[in-house]
Amino acid sequence: MKYELVIGLETHVELSTDSKLFCSCGGHSSPKEPNDCVCPACSGMPGMLPVTNKHAIELAVKAGFMLNCKINQYTTFDKKSYYYPDLPASYQTTQWFNPICVDGSVEIGDRTIGIKQIHLEEDAGKLVHDDATNTSLVDYNRTSVPLIEIVSRPDFRSSEEVITYLKKLKSSLQFAGISECEEGAMRCDVNISVRPEGSEEFGVRAEIKNMSSLSEIKDAIEFEKVRHVDALERHTEILQQETRRWDDVKRRTFPMRNKETAADYRYFPDPNLMPIIIDDEWLEAIRASMPATAEEQSIRYTEMGIAEKEAMVLASDRKLSDTFDAVVALGRAPKSVASWILTECMGNMKRLELDELKIDAAKLARIIELVDTNEITRPAGKKVLSALFESDIDVDAYCEENGLNVKVDEGFVLETVQRVVGENPDAVANYKSGKTKAMQALFGLIMRELKGTGDPVVIRDLLQKELDK
Amino acid sequence: MGYYINEIKSTGKIAVDDTILVKGTPATAGSKMLENFTPLFSAEVVEKLEKAGYGISGKTNVGEFGLDLMGETSYFGANEADGKLVSAAASLVKDGAVTAALNVDLNGAPRRAAAVAGVDFLKPTYGTVSRYGVIAAACSGEQIGVTAADADAVKEILTVIAGHDDKDGTSLPAEKYDYEAVEVSGMKIALVKELYDLASDEVKANLDKYIASLKALGATVETVSLDCVKEAQTAWQILMSAETTNNLSRFDGVKYGHRTADYKNIDELYVKSRTEAFGFLTKATIIYGSDVLAKGKYESCYDKSLRIRRVVTEKIKAVFAQYDVILAPACKDVEYKAYDLMDSFEKVFEESVFTAIPSITGVPAMVTKGVQLIADSYKDNVLLSIAKSVEGLEA
């Protein structure tokens, strides 16, 4: 019999807010040392009351717009109770009864994945086990950092679809400034079952908890598929609805202790947090602050004269497109900027193994300006850019210090070409006898004499004319 | 047991319940669980009082987390006088040792205490006084109020502590309240038949005397039927217990508060720490509160209680459409003897029928001369005016 996979995802994403969900402690990127980003509120001390972070609400609404959701303009926070040392108040504030976004969808290829809901909640802390003393230590830095949980409908039919969806989700969330999606900031629970192809009923479901790497997710799904099909076909085990975890060392999933999962969370509305009313005006303001989608951005770039393929690369990465927009806004020609970013900047990123473009747009604009106005040569410009990637240099000062900004003296260039040709009669003879390589040697000598300041195209041209005499 | 769990300043004139935080002074909430807990910040009300030049005399003994009749469940011992229960805060006020005391009213304890001691207590409109810095139990109804010898002293302190606080998400927007005095003559007052009938003869006699005073001031008093007192009582019991269960779950022995000396794993740490450190009434409330929130019971218990809260609110609004205030007993008896604390859950529940309506709806309630006056939201000034006028009759 042929079997079909049925998968639904719960994806937890840390929001890019400056502070936590219910207090003013620093948000996702602040903590450095354990417990250096903790206050009485997020450590659950008696006497503290929660105050909602407005920015987190706005980011959740943005995520809802992005995933074509209906936004609940009346939304509430609820308490979910369970005991665990990483949860200081022994309850998590989440949205159980009135989640902020519902009924959305995402297109992946020719498939549509339904989004059941997006809700806001606070993250828990982290437990660290110290083997040396056989004790567990707790770090509350992550406690109460805002998360959204994006709950899909059980619409995935393969691990490939899951990975495509997660990649798309990640780039869209980054692009819209909703989440940095840094390592570990996007975590997934995978609900998986199999059924005979064509069947409408769902099989027995397993939930694999808390995975953050795409390759683990893929491997776990493939492992589960085999386990489920074996159970149905060869009766290797009786499937039961359970929670499992992926063991990356043993390369398989294991059931979690029932005790860890069979909790009654005793949800109820948080009386300390008034319902949040998102009125039409606020909703429209959030909508207006949405960045253009990658697709819209790409179309805009082609209208600026950028080739379609290049426009797509620029638009697909938030950092590239932001830098491009900023440099163009500073008055540089779009085509020139595109070429600098896609060739030179990306070359440097590859050389330095950087995942994202992190340079000052104003400085890049200055380099391009110097080259475009012939104040420095393009090779000199590249040299400045490489230096800029390595440290935060001052562009003009750097050119001066390295003697790059000499206005190219055409007379001096011609003189140099003629002098080098005159000093090397053997090479000239070789060239004339058909050894074209000799020209390259002469070109190299001239460039060395000019210390890289001349325009290579012009020099090659002058040299050619000189040799043809 | 003395009246203070921790005395702060011998010259201070305001005492605060040990459920209200004062930075640097241990705050026990009357529980062994918090015997060694010292807060890092002060409650907003304490900040406001200190800024206005009032000194805090100390932290008064309270029943564990304020859940009981009037302090008898404190881990540090009940306050008694001549074999009768008294409350620490009300006794200090009555003796003139302080000019006022701040108390957290979550299930009527300070109202009963004031009624028994013969002093005034006002539980103001929910949201007018910040709850920031209260060791929380039942957030949706608990409110800091003021105990003092007379209505003017209550008003003086309330004027200082009331007003918006950004740190409390349920705090109402007004920055200040002036509690303007109003004329009592011509007021219409509704005596709640169902509650009057439940009171002892001494309490009834006291109410009759108060009614005579109101009439002497030119007010009219009519007996009305309010057919939701039992429903309000049960619904508040459910909401209060559920919220308390949730709020006290933070006391798990991991971070602060009592931790058992000996445990093998995390579950044992939780169970032993909590078993050792909570008293009977707290445990009973936690079990009751866990049960009403359990899967399958939420709709019929918690959610239904939320709906009852709305119905009760509508019913008393209907009364306030015709009457200026509601008059009712604050408790069943004029005095309470020490009792077996294993009976506390039933005993407190039984008494809460008198105090539940203001607790569940958030309207203001004032105890004066042993009776309870209840007004519509923001009409705290009407309560103060009536109390002051009746007090003035005897002067």
C-alpha cells in the first residue's frame, strides 16, 4: 500500500523587540551573561504586575498580515500553568482564548498551506545541567522574551514542503523586521502521522518537540515516516498519540516521558492584562508600516533598470535591499549600485564568510561616488571596499593615506606606457612575433609603475596603440 | 503574637499589611513560605505615602495571603484579645497607635475586622488604587483599602494613595480623586433583605440603629431584594480560588521563599516545600482553585463565574439606578472566637456572602460603625460622606 505523510507545524519565533513582553528588560539580543537581563517581573517575584509591550503586538499583527491572516481586533492574554524551574512564575502568559491572528495561508510552490492561528506568548528561561556538581542551573535571560507561535493546519505532505515553508517563513520574517530568526530563535514542533494514500482520515499522530535546525527537522520527519509505515505494514509497534524528541546523536526519535507531557495547563484569562483592542486606525498604521514584499521590491528594481535576475537577488535579502535602497537614496546610479553590491560586496562576504551584509551604506555610497567621478580608479575603489569590510575606515582618509585619490594624470599615464615599452625591446619583439602573452607582461609592469592608480581599460588601450605603432 | 511582624519606624503613623511590599523589609504575607523573603522594591502606595511625608510604622500581621476571616491563619499566630479574634491593623487603629492602616481586601478580611473593632475601612473602587507591590492572590478583585478611626482619616490617606499608576495594567486613568463631600439628606438607601436575614440578632440590632441615624439625617431607607447574593458568593469563591492557585504557584521552593531541607528530585522539591510551608486554608484554596480550572470543568465553573460577575454587576447597577447606596451587614456576628483552623475553608466561605458583591464587581464598599455601605463605581465619596455624617451625629 502507498502511504501519505500528514504534517502540521507549530513554529515559535522570537520577536525583534527591544524589551521583553511584559517588562522593560532587554529583548531578544540583549543578554550576555546568565541572568544579567532579569527584573522582579520576569523572574516572577511577588508584587510585580505585567505591562504589555506594544511593539510586540504590532510585530504579531505584521506577521498576521504577511501570512494573510484575519487580525482579531479584540485579543486577550491567558495564563497557562505548569511547574518547571525555567518558568519562574509557574505560569506562562500566552493567548489561548482569543489569539491575535487567525485563518491565514502561505503559498509554497503550487501548494497552499493553511495557517490556523498566530498567537503571542512569553518564552521560558533555560536550564543548564552542570555535570561536575550534578546540579541544574537556571538562566532567566530568555524568560518573557516575546514569541509568536505560528500554527499551521495539517497541510504538509513531505519533508521537502516543510523545509520550503520554513525557509520562506524565515526570509519573510527577517524581511519584514519581525524576527532576526537567529540561531535557535526559530523552533518547531512537528505533528506527524501517515495514512493510506487517498484516505481522508488522519492516522495516529506523534508530536516531535522543539527542533531548531532544518536538517534535524528533515531527518526527524523521514525517521518518523519509516517508523509509522513499519508500524502499519509490519506491526513493529502499536502507534499511540505521543510526544517525542529527536536525538541528533542516535539519529532517531524517542518518546518523552508521559509525565512531561500529560499536563492539564488550567488556562484562564489573565486578570492583570486588560483585553487589547486594536482599533481600525492602529491596524491601518501597522499595515502602512509593512515593508514591500520581496516580489514588489523586485519589480520596483527592474523598473529602475536593474536586470530581472539581479533585481531578484537584491530583493530576496533584507540587508542587501536595505543597503541598495539607502545608497540609491544618497544619489548613486541604481545600476552602478547593483553591480557594486552584487559583485564586490558579495565577493567580500564570500571571502570573509559573512552571512549578511553589514556595512555602512553612506560609506559604500562615497566609494561609488569617488569611482564614478574618476577621483579614484575602480581597482582602488575595490581596495577601499575590502578595507571597509575589515574595519570601519573613513573612506576619504583611507584614500589619502594610501595615495589612491590622485586625480589620474593622463599625460603621466601615457608617458609611463611609452617609457615601459621603450625599456623592454625584447618583450615588444616577442609581441610582434605573435607571442601575445608578452603584452600581458608589459601591462603588469605599467600597472606596477602606476601603483594601481590608472584605469586598466585606458591603459590597455594606450599600450595596444603603442605596440601597434 | 504582637501586631507587627516587622516594625519599621516607631514614629511612623501608617501601618501596612504584610502583603504590601516595603523595600528592604521582609514581607511574609503571613506565610512560612515567605518567612525570609525581602522585596527589592516598595508598593506604589508606600512610595506615594512616603513622598507625601507619611512614615510607615511597620508590617502588620495578616492571615496567610489574606484569605481568612481576619488574620487567624497567620503562620506567626493569630491576634486575640479576651479569647476573641482581632485583626492586627484594626487593633492598632482602634488603640490610636497609628492614624491609619493599609490592608488588602481580597475576600473581606479587613471589612470584617473593621466591623468587629468598630473602626472604618474603605475598599475603594477597583482600579483607583494601584496594586503594584501587593503579594497577589486574587488579582481581579483584590484591592488595597484604608482602615482608620473615622471617615475623615480614611479620606485623607485615600487621597494620597489613589490615582493612576503605569505599572498596574488595571489602573484607571484619573491621576487624582478628590472625594467631594455630598449631602446625605434626601438620599435613598437600599437595605439588602437577603443579607439582613442572614445576620445575627446583634448585627441586625446594630443595623437598625444605623438606619435610624440615616433617617435622622434625612435619608430614606427601603428594604430591597437582591436575588444574586449566593451566586455572587459562589462565583467569587471560584474566581478567587482559581486566581490564588495560579498566583501562589510561583512559590515552588526554586527561587525564593521556603525550600525543603531534603529532596531527591524536582518533584519532591516542589511537593515538600509547598506542603511544609503552606497552612491549611491556603492548601484548601489551592486544591479548590486547581479543580475549578481543570480540563472539562472550566466552562461550568470559571467561565460561568465570569458570566455571573456580569449578571451581578447588571443587577446592582439596576439597584443603583434607584438608590444612592446599598446597606448590608459586613459579617454575620459582632465577635468571633478562635476556632479549629481545619474548619476555616467553610467558615470563610460562609462569611463571604456578606462581602462578595463588592469583591466580584469591584464597586467600593465601606465599613463604618459595624455596617457595610456599598456604592456604584467611583462613588467612594458618597460612602465617605454618609459615614462622616453618621459619625457626626454622636459627636
